[in-house]
Amino acid sequence: MSTVTGQHLATEMKLDEDVHRVAEFMQHNLSATKLVAVAEALPKVARLLWEGYSQEPCTPARLAVPKTDRERPSQSDAI
């Protein structure tokens, strides 16, 4: 999973690698003004385009609270 961290948030959004690749492709190949509209349109046509293929589960994103230095064991605690 790739990680996107907000500057003012205490959480990290971890994207599924395949979702990340699709998002990167879209960002490099579409106008910024169409990104959200195209992303919202995809679920409407996905089954029509790819229903014949087997399906795997996908968790597109999850939020995680990053560990602070206090939560990480020190080298003396790691033994």
C-alpha cells in the first residue's frame, strides 16, 4: 500500500497499490477539472466493461494513525 500523509492530520491514508496506480495514471493523463467526474463515472460502467472477469476484493483506502516515537521501542527495549 502507498501512503499519503496530510500535513495537519494525525492520520495516514494508505491506498491499495492498484488504486494508487489507477489514480496516478488518471492524474497524468486527464485534465484536473475532469478527475473527480471520471472517477465517479467508473463504477457506473465497470460492470458493463469487466463483468466477465473474475473478481478479487479490494480495500481502496484505509486510515492509520502513525506510531509516535514514544510508541516505538527504543533499542534497549527491543532486546
